[in-house]
Amino acid sequence: MVSSGSGARRPGIPKAGQLQLAQPLLTLVSSVLLLGEHRTRPPR
């Protein structure tokens, strides 16, 4: 018999979701550190 809640016991799936949420911020931080990119404000 297959349990309907078997996916909730997998600890890797929630961590993968958190990583996907943090990915845009991590991309910006890595571009600053690796490429020396700087964020500027748009002109008014």
C-alpha cells in the first residue's frame, strides 16, 4: 500500500524549494563578488 503523505517525509524537497527562492539574491551577490558588478540607481 502506498502512503499518501510519503512526499512530506522527504527532507530534500523543502530545501530545494528554499534554494530556488534564494537563487535571485544569490545570483546578484555572486555577480558582485566575482565580476565586480555594481548596482546604480536609475536617473530621476
